Amino acid sequence: MANQEAQTSSNAVTPETSKTKLKVAIDGPAGAGKSTVARRVAEELGYLYIDTGAMYRAATLIVLRHNLPVDNNELAGKALDESTIELLPPNDESSGRQRVMVDGIDETENIRMREITNQASAVSALPAVRERLVARQRQLAERGGAVLDGRDIGTVVLPNAEVKIFLTASAEVRANRRLKELAESGQQVDYQVILNEMIERDRKDSTRVLAPLRPADDAIMVDTDNLSIDEVVHAIISHCSKNLGN
């Protein structure tokens, strides 16, 4: 997905154009561009952006820092009960990302480390973790005017969302995107290693028993292989406009 400057879509919906505030669910595999696109969509709509993936990464960070096994449901739940996860607006140091605070400390960059990425699927599959974070996500989005991205937003977290999008892209394209992202943060990793990790994470996410990765029956599929960020954002804004009758 091309890294282009944000441009306001000509048919962007704002709070002034309609009293209705939508719940927008954006799902898809790792590296499909969900976070970047969801953040842009939220900005153009004037909505709250809720980075659910960052919440699960933060939970993974907590589990690993407590030196807990990533498959222990009870201990993971207890660790989360004793910790706090907050999402704050971006600042000059967060590269446009929503800031993630764990126990009052800014962990925005640390939750993107490969160690966290490789264990996030296992931790996010734990019922105790999902129960706590899904409840928080629903609470944040209940009044509408929110854009959430993740793996199961349209199927589990917000099955009543007015707009459901499922972003797809080939594993090769997603691996290249992740490689670039890691390089920009100073992490040098071989492409084949990233590709193999991407394929393995897809397998884990799509085959887990609890809330597997899959599109909702009424989700709109968007293949991002050959689309720029602006094009994907424009397409989603158009679907939002239709739901608002504009």
C-alpha cells in the first residue's frame, strides 16, 4: 500500500452531515493495512479510533513481562486485572500512531517488537484476555461514532456494526509491508523470515477455536494488494456515506 499523504475524501461524512454515528468494523490478517486505514477513516469521519490490535499487543507485553506462559488462561487474566492499558491520541513521538500506555508507561514502540508480534496470536486466543478486552472495546464503541480494527470486530466484538470491511492482501505483499515497517524502526530482518512468520500467524489466527479470523457474512471485501491508502480509505468512506444516506 503506497505511503501517501492524507487527503480529505470529496464525499467524506462528518458529524455535521448526519446525526447518525456509525460503528465501523475493519477486519483482516496481519499486514493488510488495517490500523493505517482505520485511523485515516476515523480522522475523516471525526470518529473515535480504537486500535484493538494494540490492546492485544499490550496484553501480550504484560504476559511476557510477568514471565508467564502464553497459554495459561488463568494467570494471563490475573495479570491483566493487575495492570492498566490505555489508548491515548498520537503525539509528535508516536509517528501518527495511537499511543499505548501500560501501567502509565508509554509502550507504543515496544508492543511492535517481533517478540510481541510472534506471541500475540497465542495470548489473544486466551478466553480471559478476550473477555476483558472485548468488554472494553464494546464499551468504547457503544454510542457509535467509532472505527475499530482487528481480527473479529465484525463477527464477535461488534456484530451489529453498520459498516463491516474485510481487508485482504497476499502474504507476500503483507510481508514486504512489515519488512519496511520494521526497517523504519531500526529492526533488520530477512524477508523470508518475515514471510514465514506471516503465514504462520495467518494459520494461528484463522484456526483458533475462539473468535477465528474470518470475514463476517455481510462484510465488504477489499483487496489492498494494488491499492494506495487513499484509495482504500476512499472506498470505505463511500460505504459509510451510503449507510448514512448521503
